[in-house]
Amino acid sequence: MEETTRLSAVLTDALLNSAAYLGITDTDLSLILGAGPVPIEEYRTGAAEIDPDSALGARARDIVRVFTALDTITAGDAGTRSQWLNHYNQHLNGSPIELMRDPAGLARVADYLDGNLHG
């Protein structure tokens, strides 16, 4: 139980940090996560944590993957990250931030970035 609690706290923190670095608003983050009844603020205050083994946990891990890969590809440049996320990408056939609002789109964006990172 303690291990799961620790993993939940780490994943929740990683998600919130990744979303902040990606410039994802709480509204978009809630849409991307499909968080339902738990407001993002509850994750920020520690009132709630994300179960790593849940569907929500899988989406949180994908957001962390998107940040990790995109940050590496853009050499940490926030402007380039933002531009990539918010503009049409012909390979993905859409704006990554919009695609990420759907679980399948989020996984597709994460896989695309991983493929570019690991070639």
C-alpha cells in the first residue's frame, strides 16, 4: 500500500510539472485526463492523487512522455514546445494539443514524439 501511495504521489507531481512546462491550462488538462469529478486543484493541493494503474494513470504517463520527448527534441526551448503543441502538424493531421484531448490522440502524440526521439 505504501509503495502505491508513493508512486501515486510521484506520478501526480510529474503530471502537474509536465503540464506546467508544456503550458497546458487546467481546463485543457482536465479535458486531456478526462478527470471527471476530481478538479485539477485537488491534485495540486495533495487532496487527491492519480492511481498509476488506472486509465487516468495511463493518460498521466502519456502526458509525461509527451513532455519528456518534446523537451528533449526542442532542447528545452519553451517557445518551440508551445509552437509545436498549438499548431497544425501534417504528420499527425491536426494540432497536437487538440488531438491530446482524446485518449487515443494523446497516445498517438506520445508515440509520434517517442518515434522521433528514438528514431
